[in-house]
Amino acid sequence: MNLSCVLGVDIAKLKFDVCLIKENGKAKHKVFANTTSGFEQLVAWLSSYQVGSLHVCLEATGSYGEALATHLFDAGLTVSVVNPAQVKAFAASRLTRTKTDKVDAELIARFCLAQQPASWQPPAPEVRQLQALVRRLDALIEMRVAEENRLSSGVSIDAVRESLETHIAYLVEEIKDTERLIREHINNHPDLKEQSDLLDSIPGIASTTAALLLAEITNFKQYKSARQVAAYAGLVPRERRSGSSVRGRTCLSKIGNARLRKALYFPAITALRCSAFFQQWASGMRERGKSKMAVIGAAMRKLIHLACGVLKTGKPFDPNWAKTV
């Protein structure tokens, strides 16, 4: 694809820097507020340069860039949301030494021009709402655990202890309410309900994990294979071998969505402990001398493969069929 112009965006909480590289190779820089008004000003600024075909590229940095990416997509622009590790590697290949927001915006634009990353599209509104609810639930659980740890560490001041107990009770109720909202949201959308039921049929995956998978892997169909989904979650093995001297231990790459890895850890342990299918599947790995953590990592990757399988076929988990996945 031949691009006439590219726009690199370095996003932050309150603002974002952009670098527009035109057909003649000249770069134009500008800073906008990370607000709806700032998004509209950016579109107007681009219109003033009468750019034709434009490819916008920004890093995947959580919630800071989601609204901007969606706004630009709705404006009819080609948008790519890329892994920051890709841009970092590109910067290293160019021996880039200076790091400022302005430099980063131009670096992202140069990366887009050289690599032409795949286009991105926002998830459906019901998936975005599910994602927001699931991430809120995760944050509430983290807060509850932190407060429980403070309480269990031994608090000698009565007022502080009462404050912690009150806050924990409040968080418990908030967690229950959020879990209810997630269930109701999934039940109110037939597609999500069908997918959730299919995922729930897999050993180790219950409704909570199913909701998180649907929220974080917003469109299973965009991936050509289950291995690509596993790579997105950072669950593919990474080897370290070079010449005759470097023989590093194979481990998970962990370059990907950390929320997915965190969510699949305990389901993998549960599946290995309670599922005859997983126990038989893992026995061969243990016989080959694989460590406990290696088996758990492989089980997490297996869960991803099974999830892709049930969603692709539209059929619940079948141990006989799953042996080939």
C-alpha cells in the first residue's frame, strides 16, 4: 500500500504530540489536549493541510489512546494501534538516543511509514462496555486484596482498623454489584451469551474468566490461528540459543496482554488439578522432565487454543476433539 501521508501520535494522559509526514517527506509537529475538543482540533488541523490518504499510528497504551483512536476511525481515517515494543525495537535499529514526546511522535510516524502496520478497528459497543466492567472488577479486587493485606499485617490503632474493615466491606459489595452487572450485560447480548457459554464448557474456565477473555480478545475472528491469539497473550515459548555457549531455558515470551496471562494462571492450575483431560495431556510433559511452571504455562496456552476452537466451531468442549487442538 502506497501512503501519501502518515501521522505519528505520542499519547499521554493530558495531551498528545503528533507528527505529520507529508508526501514530500517534510514533518509537521503539533500538540493537542487529550480531550474530545482536542480530537476535533486535530481533524481540523489535518484538513488544513489537505491531506489525502492518511495512515495514523499510535502505541497501545491502555485507556489514554482508545478514545482518540476511535474518534479518528469514526472520521474515516486508517488507524493502527501497535505494540510499544515494536516501536522501541524500531528506535533501537535507528540508534535513536533522544527521547522526548516530539521525537517519539516522529519516530512512530517513521515506523508507520517503514512498516505499514495492519489497520485497527474499535470493538463493538457492547464489547467495549464489557471490557470497562471487567477491568473495573479487576481494579476493585486488587483494592480489596491490598486492604486485606494491610489489615492482616497487624493494625494496632482502632480507628485505622475500623476504617480498613469498613472499606473492605464496601469493596466486597462493589465487587458483587459489578459481577452482577457483567452477568446481566452478557445475558442481554445473545452473541456474548453464546460465546460465554462455549468458553464456560472448557475445564478450568468459569464465567468470570470467560467474561475477561471476551473483553480482552475483542474479536477472535481477526486472528488467523490460535497461535496468534497465544502470541497476543504473551504465552508462546521463547528460546534463547546462540552458537555453542548460549543455552538458555525456554520460557514464555510475556510480550503481550498481561491481563490475559494473569486471568489464565489459576484456571490452568484448576484444570490440571481437576480435569482428567488436562491431567492426561500434562502427563507426557512431566515424563519429559518439564518443570511445574513450564507445565502451567503450557496449560495456559492450551486454554487459549481450546477457547479459539470452541468459538470457531460454535461447539462446546469435547475431550475427544480437543486432543487434536
